[in-house]
Amino acid sequence: MTTTTTLWRPTGPVELDLVRESGWREWPPRLPEQPIFYPVLNEDYAIKIARDWNVRYDGAGFVTRFEVETDFVQRYPVQQAGGKTILELWVPAEELAEFNTHIVGKIEVTHEFRRPV
């Protein structure tokens, strides 16, 4: 049996549409100005980004959860991007296609935030 690590990813509606188009199986390639794909290690941090950043800039924010093979994901050291619980993995854009092949199961949306009307 494969051991997996749970990761979260805050995302906006455009990226989420591309994930949906993949059958909820992979993350889309990064744009030229996005050299790193950064999933996060805890749901609370993902919620904060989706709610406070994605909603402000994209009108909506989503938190996704997915599993990645632990043996593979351990190649990426945990990055502390602020406080003790602000933890991310930094996956270079050129490694994202390989990263996607190690996702186990489907990417799922766990939270949705929208700008009030």
C-alpha cells in the first residue's frame, strides 16, 4: 500500500477550472511569472490565503485537498513562509508534470469563499 501525504492548495476560479478539466487529477502548468507551485501543509493556512487573498483579487477562493505519494513528496523540503504554521512545499514549475503523476486519487474542493454581492 502506498503511503500518502495530505496537501492543500488555495486557488482561484481560473486555476480551479483547469483542475476540473483534468478530471480533478492534476495541476495546470505554471505561467511564466510563476516559477514555483506551492501546495501548503495545513488547511488553516490554505483557508486564510483563499479567503483573504483569492477572494480579494479573483472574486472567489477555493481550498483544495489532495494526496501525494509520501516517498516522492519528501524530496521537497518544507519551507516556513512566515509563522510556525505557515508551511509550504516549493515545487519548481519544471517539475510539476512529474509531481502530478504522484497524486493519488482526485483533487477535491473542501472550502469555497466568494466576494459578497
